[in-house]
Amino acid sequence: MSSTATPLAPTATPAERRDELFDELAELTGQRNAIDGRIVDIIAEIDGDHLCYATGCRSISALVAWKTGIAPRNADTVVAIAHRVDEFPRCVAGLREGRLSLDQVGVIAEHAADGSDDHYADLAAVATVTQLRTAVKLEPRPDHAPKPEPPPPAFVKTDIPGEDHVTWKIRLPRADAATFEAAHQSHLDALITDWKRDRENNPRTGDQAPPMPTTIDAFMSLVEAGWDTDVARRPHGQRTTVVVHVDADKPAAALHLGPLLSDDERRELLCDATCEVWFQRHGQTIGAGRTTRTVSRRLRRVLEHRDRCCVVPGCGATRGLHAHHLVHWEDGGPTEPSNLVLLCPFHHRLHHRGGITLTGPAEHLVVTDADGRELTGASLARPPTTPPPDVPPCPGPLGERAQWWWYTPFEPPPTTDN
């Protein structure tokens, strides 16, 4: 019996396989660059027509990072190019055609001088991103008056690992220093007086008696006194105290010694505040309601642990958050976690002015824009339904070492003073 061996398919050499992968990489890079160019055009249109704020985002960069799922720094690059599309038409055209990358055009849009489009469009065709950064830095900058020396820091903290103390150096204006010295000396005198009285009342005091108070003890006494005063003044650390005059016969209210409030303004102020309400009829005060706290400090801790940040998708703010009633307490909404969410000041105002709507309970919160469309925290990325852009492959920069001694930086045209 005889058998015939099947010939093996020729195996590609490593060099041939590398060239195939490089060809595919160039094709995909060109398509990606063209897609980035279209994204820049879309962002430029959204920004030019001021469509960003209809979504509830505080900035166009935040919108780009949210909707595309890219890093905030990359979103800043997209926005920088979108802002200077008209100033760099050749560079942006290279991005749309797939010849230049987003990072290459981003370096130019973020740092290059006006009128340098032709110069950098030619250079970007062969230069890497790092080389473009160097080229932009070599641009002559207009002479400015030397900046004044920054003042020394108002305070310096020195904390050396392993030491049992921390050193603070504080600089105060003379008037403030005089106030501090007077208060500090007053606390030191009071501590020494108390210390002497204790020794006189207990003559058997031995080695365990506390030493005479020092300036450090007086300083800490001053800090604790201010802390105690603040706690007494704001027992729950409330954001604000609102004094409101309410008409008993009709739904109208005004700030104390202030203007009339719209319903939205009144609800916004009373969301997270200590409320002092005075009732009046026919312009005459008829009584005062008791001062009440709408959101306690303990309840706020629960909200902070649950929400972590502003609950509007795409925001992420963590400072200065307001506790908002989903169903306002004026309408019978309870002050409990399921009816409370944390909002940043921007989105809190936007909600009370009708820009966004929040529907509870908090565990199943739905946020919609002014047109009733739901806002979600997910990006808009999805499988493509259209063919990729028909652009030539992008070979990329040359990759050669830059010889900067022959490079001629861009020279801005001289300005004439009339």
C-alpha cells in the first residue's frame, strides 16, 4: 500500500507576518483617525450651538468624557481641537482624512500660536507627538513683564515621619496678628489662673500635678473654644439658615428683609437648611413656627455613604453637595433616605429651574433632561452599524531622531502698533 503525502502550506516568515500586521495596523489607524475627526466635528457643532447644557453637564469636556467613555484628559484634547477647527483647517483636515492622529493635532491645538496651521500641518506628517511638543515649545513667545514673586505661603506644615510632633509656621498680617496675640494671651492668663487656683485649693499636690500651662496649651484652648462656639451656633453643621415669611392665606413666601421667592427658589432653599418660618396674614405677623432642621447630620452621613457623589449621571462632584427631597417636604415628602439624594449646587439649581427631573425613590432613581429623555451613566459606545471610513492607511510618523539644530521654529508675524 502506498500513500501520497499532502504538501504543507508555505509558512510566512516572521518578516512577512510583521509586514502584514503593520499593514493592518496602518489601515485601522487611518480609520480610527478619521473617526476621531468626525467626533471632533460633532463636538464642535454641539459646543457652537450650546447644546451641551441641555444634557445637564457642567462643561463640554464633561459631556465628551461621559458620552464617549474616554478619560477626562483625552476629552480635553477633543474639545481643544473643536475650539480651534477654524484656526487649523489643514491639521484638522489631516485628522478627518486619517493622516494625522488625535494626539498630534491635539498638541497643536492646545499650544501652537495663531497662524501656524501650514507650518505644523507639514511637520505633523513626519513628527511624533513628543517631537511636536518640543517644536511647539521652541516657538518664540512674546516678551512679558516679569511676574512678581509669589508671596510666601501663609502657613507651612512640617511633618517628619518618625517624629512625635508636627511643626506649623503661620504668617499673619499685623492687624490679624494683634488679634491673635490678644486672644492667645487671654487664654494663657485664664489657664495659669486656673492652674494656680487648683494648687492653692489642694496644697498636697505632688509630682502628679500638671505643669504650668504653656503657650501651646493656650493655643489649643483657643482652638477648642472656637470649635465649641461653632458647634453651639451650628449644632448639626447645617448648610444655611433660612428665615422665610409665609402668607397663611395663599402659597407665597419671601425672604426676611428680602424679595419674594418663586416656588422653585423657595423649594431649593428649603431642601437642606435650618428653617425659621414666620406666618403672616394681610401683612401682619400672626405667629412663628419652631426652628426645624430638615436633614440631620446623622442622616447626611447615611446619604454620603450611599451616594458618594452627585447622583446626576456624568457629574461625579463630591464637594459642597446638597441634600435634595425627591418629593418635597412641603408636599408631604418624608425626610428619610429613600426620599433624599445628594446633588451638587449646579445640578440642584438646574433641577429646580426645570432643566432636569429626578424621580424616586432614591434606590431606583431616574434622571431625565428637559425633553424627558433618561440620562444614564453609560457611554454611547455600541457595535457599529455602518462601514468604517474609506480612508487610506496611515503610515504614521517617520520615527527618526529629530535633529533640532536644523529645525526652524514657527515665527509669528510681527504685530504693528498703530
